[in-house]
Amino acid sequence: MWLCGAVRLPDLYHLLKLAHIIGATVLFGTGIGIAFFMLMAHRSRDVAAIAHTATIVVIADAVFTATAVVVQPATGIALAYVAGHSLLDSWIVAAVALYLFVGACWMPVLVFQKRMRDIAVVALRGGGSLPADYDRYFRYWFILGWPAFAAMIAIFWLMIARPQLW
């Protein structure tokens, strides 16, 4: 570590680790926050609340989740290199596989969120109720969230325990 007056500056490893942890926090926290607010709006059956919440959710995913999706692999690869880990270590391979699985769940969720938003906005402007399509997209959105959530927990465990899996 470099010294700057009496303050020790963090080295590259710790800066990368901090960025990786912040990225994971944003990714996980935004996901849980979005899920909670979308679920609460949905349960209210209030078209205005659903339209507003879904609009904010789409923005939050674009700003926070998408940014973290890019930061995670970039900081993870750099962190592995600086720490001397092989990208072929079993725990890293498993974490990457789960990360790709989460992404495979997230991509359709983005589509469903936008469709739910659009349906709710149209229903709000027309003064009507939500059509069956909205409920179908919500079910798909909700179902895809559970395996993605479980996979994120497993990734956290892999990052902490670093087990030799094979």
C-alpha cells in the first residue's frame, strides 16, 4: 500500500474487491427492491400504482441493474487475476455459470416488466382495469425471480467459501 501522509491508500486488490462487493450489493439489492415494490403494487390492483411502479422499475433496472451486470464480470475477472486465481477454478466456473443463469432469467423479466408497464399505462389512460395479459406476464415475472434469487445466494456462498468442487 502507498502512504499518503498518515493515511494508507488501498491497493488494487482491495479497490477491486470493494467495487465487486458494491456491484453485487447493487445487483442483489436492486433486484430485491424491484421485486418487493412490484409485488406490492400488483397486490394493490390499483392501476395507477402499478403503472407508476412498473415505470420506475424499468428505469431502475436500466440504471442500476444493467450497470452492475457490466461491473460484476469486469471486476471479477480483474480480481481473480490480481489475487492469482485461475478463471478455471471450480468455484469461479460455478459462479460464472450461475451468473449466466441469472442473466437468462433476467432477460425475459425485462421484457415482462416493460409489457406490464405498457399494459398498466394503457389501462390507466383508458380508465379500465388490467387485462388478463398483465396477470400472465406478472406470473412469468414472479416465477423467474425465484430461481434467479436462489442462484444469487449460491453465488454469494461460492464467493465466500471458494470450495473446490471438482
